[in-house]
Amino acid sequence: APALVEMSSPPLAAIVMAAGLGTRMRSAVPKHLHTLLGRRLVDWVVEAARPLLPQPLVVVASPQTKAALADTDGLVVAVQERPLGTGDAARAAQPALSDFPGDILVLPGDTPLLTPELLDGLLSEHRRAGADVTVLSFQPEDPGAYGRIVRDEDGSLAAIVEAADASPGELALREVNSSIYVFSAPSLWPALKRLEAKNAQGELYLTDAVGHILAAGGRTAVYASPDPVQPLGVNTRVELAAAAAVLRRRLNEAHMVAGVGIVDPETTWIDADVELAPDAIVHPFTVIRGKARIGPGAEIGPHAVVVDAEVGPGAVVGPFCYLRPGTVLSTGAKAGAFVEVKNSRIGDRAKVPHLSYIGDADIGEDTNIGAGAITANLPHERGRGKQRTRIGRNVRTGVDNSFIAPVTIGDNAWVAAGSVITDDVPPGALAIARARQVNKEGYVGGQRGD
């Protein structure tokens, strides 16, 4: 995405806090590593921050999540050894930012609905106000346990009051703290040094750093989010599903605006890194995952699942079709009803119309695979994946064929129905590999002897 900040602006860094384990998820998987629409929770936050060009972009991880985050491009990983609160998490990032002179964007790693535009608005307000700290506020439908924003008569920030400490009048306030901030680095580090764990949880809170800056006479600002949904955090599986639904609608709408036909967006799930060309059509109850690529004029579904596959221009997938990773469906090809394809290339205009499994195979252009085809692909004797089935151009196979790899079917060959093919078939030949039929007259109702 293009940068949203001007190159002449002061330097910007970012801290994404992703060290919490998220016990309310009731999961052995740390909260920030749960996935929605093909990305981990923390990845959505990182991708929202990237267009602002923060250098460095620091993610604070726990010892349990450090390894999982270390392979993410462009991140500096800092470790919070013990879960001692958000203030301590920010402290953990300080060594990576010790000489940084500019502004620091601080983001919770569990807010997947953030957009670069909202963060750019926050940063712009911080710089317009010349603030030492700027707080992103919002008004959710249920303020619940969010800290309340208390303003002075002139509208400036007076305090952030945690819900547990708020008076009835303060609890009635609708504007709350999102836990998203921009700090000037010279103001942040002294404020973090002054943090004390004077609370029931025994933790260091980043909100207290805002209070220390206020008490020291620092300039503060509040940027009210125009959207009450984007700053929402995820703490439970219920909230994870609700966030996924919002992201699904965003992604589907973006695809439709770009020219993709999505017949029923409410039943269509498309991962964030999927590419769809204009004039592709996606029918209801379809799931497209990973880094799948769908060409112009292709039709997917209904009830299709496409994972890390490439679907060429004008190709047809489904209904009830499963394209697994490594599949290439070339121009005008078809994988029809109840067909599963894995790690295979289906040539131009070739058809696998129904009720077949095609795995580790290469099928040439204009070939037609009859119903009930199975490729049986044993592991390669040298441990280099599975052996392949190769079916040439303009081949016609019958129903109920099995191909035992490694095997090659030559161009223009035919394969008779019910055949189990274990040997290569020459070009233009007819292959028959089935038991001879035997009829026993009088078998039913008569004496059943040999």
C-alpha cells in the first residue's frame, strides 16, 4: 500500500503489543496467533500500520509467541518475559527504540479492524496539535470495561479513568479509551520509568504513562474515531467471529467495487491475500483461502473450496468442488461437481467434470476425464514427494478409471471404462485393463454350485 505520511514528516516508529496469552479465548493457541481470513490477529494490526512507514516496526511478543512472529517480514521482535501489563510491554520495546527521536505509534495486537486511514488521522491530529501524547477515543455500542475519557470544560483531556475505578457519573460517559496512542519518544520513556504497579492486578498500565505526561504539564490531544467499530479489541472467540464478519464484508465489497461478481456476499468467505480478476464470478457458499488467484471470467461455486490454487481465465470450479494447494486450472478448464484436485495442472479446456480425485497429476489440453477417476500416487522411492500421473492432450478416459502412478497416457489415447491403468499407454491407443465378465446362467433361484 502507498505511504500515507509525507516524507518530510518527523520519523515514525510503531509498537504492536502482542505478548498477552488471551486466557478468555479458552485456547492453547495464544490469542494474537488466532487466524481470521487467512491472517493472524496480530498480522491485521501490522498490515494496518505498514502504510504509515514506521521504522522500526516493533512487535512485543511473549516467550511463547516469539518464534511464531520472528519470521514476519519487516518486524523487530521484542520479548516481554512476564505478563506485567501494557506499560511493561512498552518498556520491553525500548531497547529497539533507544535512540529513536520521533513519534511512536502504540497499538494493541488484538484490534484487527483498524485501517491505515484511521491511524493516519490519529497521527495527523497528533502532529497538528504538537502533542506529547495523543489518545484515540471512540464510542462503542457498549462501553463496558473500557477506560472512560474525561475531558476538561475546554474539551481537552483531563484523565483516563479505568472502569473499575470510575464513579457512576464517569461510567455514564460514552467516550472511551481505545488503548491506541501516539507518543513523542522524549515524553514516553520518562513516563514509563515512573510507572508503579499500584493496582489489584499488580501490573504496569500504559494509561498511567498518559497520566504522568498530563501531570508534568505535557501537551495532550484526543482524536475521536469517526468509526465506532475499528478500535474494537478481540478477547473471546465470539468477538473473533464478529471481527471476521466485518472483515469479510470489507473484503467482499472491495472486490465487487473492483469488478468481481459476488452473488451472495454474506455466504462468501475470501481470505485477505486472495487475488480475483474483474469479471470473475463467485457463487454462494464458497470459500477461497490462502494465496489463491482467480482469473477473469472464471466461475467459482456454489459450495466450492479453493485453497492456494490458481484458476485461469474462463475456468469453471464446482459446485461442491475442492481445489487444494498446488492446483493450476488453466484457461477454460473445468473441475466440476464433487471433484477434488491437489497439486495438479489441468490444461487449457481440459475437463474433470464430476466425482473424481486428481492428485499429483498433469493433464493436457482438451482432455476429458470420465466420472469416478482416481489417481493413486504413491510416495516417490527417493523421498521427493509423490510420483505423478501424466495424461496427454485430447485424451478420453472412461468412467471408473484408476491410474496407478507413475504412469503416462499418451496424446489422443482412450481408456476404457472400469480400467485400472498400471502401465504407460501409447499415443492414440485404446487401453483396456479390467477383468473379463462372466455370466452364470440360472444362478438366481437355482443350485449355487461351482
